[in-house]
Amino acid sequence: GEDVEQSLFLSVREGDSSVINCTYTDSSSTYLYWYKQEPGAGLQLLTYIFSNMDMKQDQRLTVLLNKKDKHLSLRIADTQTGDSAIYFCAERETGGGADGLTFGKGTHLIIQP
Amino acid sequence: EPEVTQTPSHQVTQMGQEVILRCVPISNHLYFYWYRQILGQKVEFLVSFYNNEISEKSEIFDDQFSVERPDGSNFTLKIRSTKLEDSAMYFCASGGEVVNEKLFFGSGTQLSVL
């Protein structure tokens, strides 16, 4: 079955860039997502990328997709204390709507002052 | 910005009891989902719902689970006879429009089965 892997922790200094990495196994993944979960809160959709794209930028967020290596990354520029959260990578096989997302375990982003 | 709302935020129940978790999806959305996250584990897909019927379900979604859209606005997950291992955060999500690439999640209901 599909699998999504992420490292569990990432520690960065405030003001530096954070790069959170994710690998997935399903070669038919169509959409790849990054969700953010703050303590006690739900999953907030940060950004997503369609599989025919290599890169997507949205303000401080840059998503890079290497489809050959099945590798997805999320770069957060100028990391702030408010970026402290768990970041989940997720993939979906189709855009048809019915099928569910497959999530990674999440990466805890820790910001050092 | 429209959001998915879930009630209650916390639910405590005794093993063997029935629980109903409630969700109000975003109003013009067509696809509805339930996911769960057991503490320390991955967020797992349970079921998707479209056009008043189940579209897909995972192995977790066995006969003790059911979903319903009773009144055109609410979307519920019923667990008929709860087990200790049903303790988890349950997330509702909805997606809409023609190509459903975005899923929006609620804040979750923390279910504790004692």
C-alpha cells in the first residue's frame, strides 16, 4: 500500500530557513499536500502541489517536488516562533474526490531563539 | 474564511457505549470525510462520502462505524459499541467544487473510551 515517510523532528533557529522533507511510495500520486497542526488544533492546509509541477511558491513557503525520486519538500523562509507546529505531508492518488489522503507521521518543527 | 466545525471537542464514553461525532462541513462542499489520529500515530483515512452514500472506506471502517448526512448540513460518524482502541482524535474534512484537490479539516473531536 501507499506509504509516506517524514523525519520526526526538525530544529531551526528563528530567522533561518526550515526545510521539511517527505518521501512517498505511490507513483500514481496526483496531489501532494502540506498540512500544519498547532497544539490542540486541527489540520490546516498550508499548500499543495499537483504532480505535473516541480515547484510552487506561496509567500514564505516553497514546495519542491522531485517526482522521479518521489521526494517532496517544504521550505519555510525566515522561520518565526509562530511556525512551531507539526507539519504533515500527505498524498492522494487521484483528484477524483472519493479517495482519502495518506499522511506521514508528521515533523515537529522546533524553533530556537 | 469558511471552516469545518466539529462538536464536541472532547467526548468521554464508557466502553460498549454508542457515540455520535458531529461535523458541519463547508456549505458548498460535496465530498465529506472522516479521519482519525491515535495518539502518536499517523492520521488515518476512515471513510469518504459523496452524493449521500459512502464512496470509499478503509479497513478500519468496520461494521461498528456508520456515517450519515441527516439533514443536508450535518455529517455524523457513529461508533456503535466503542472499544478502548477507538480512543483517538477524529477529524472531519470536506472538499468541493468540480476537481476536489483541497480538503479542509475541522479541529477534531478527542474521543476517550474508558
